[in-house]
Amino acid sequence: RMWRIYSLLSPLSDLPSIYEDYVAASPYPATLPVQPSTVNKSLVFRTMRDFYAGTKYALNQGMAGGYAGTPTRWSPGPGEQEVHGRWERPISLYRSQISFVIEMPPRSSSPTELSSPPPPHRHRRMD
């Protein structure tokens, strides 16, 4: 999930999506540079709703697509017990009960809090 967030917010970063041991490899820096004015409210909301669409890890296509192409994974079925490996966990999980984004406008002492009660991938009003 860190790789996907970094790839959305800093698309020019060439970070690996695969690594052997996260602690030993330390594949991701603590921060990344972004192009000025490319990170905005809509991109943050899109990131919160992401399920790897458009990548080789897309959870809405092929075998990973689940029922009717949904990225939601509830409980593994009997067939999944026989498959070696795991599905990637999307940023937008069904267990996400609420999403918050705090917007700090320039030269303003009043931040705006935007919240979404359903899981982020089901809430389209946050744009």
C-alpha cells in the first residue's frame, strides 16, 4: 500500500513494488518530493479510494476482481485456501468506517474537515 500511495502522489518516483524483506531492504524513503500544486484535495480522495486499478495488482479485474469485479474481500472461500499467496490489501478497505481529510487553506485560520461515514471506495461525494 505504501508503494501505491507513493506512486499516486509522486508518479515520477521509481520505487519497487516488490521487495524481499521490508525491514532489511528499506525500499521506501520517509518522504518523497512532489511537483508543486499536483497534490490536491481530489488526488487525496482518489488515493483513499484506490484499489490498484490500472496496475498489475488491480483488484477489480481478472481473478483478483472478485464477484462482479469488486475489490472487496470479505472472508476467503474454500477455493482460496488452495491458492498459494495472498491478495494485496487495497488502501480503501471495507473495514474503513470513516475517512477524514483536513484541508488547510492558505492564509486561513479556519481549517475545513471533510469526513465520509461509509468506506472511502463507496463514497463519491468527497471530490
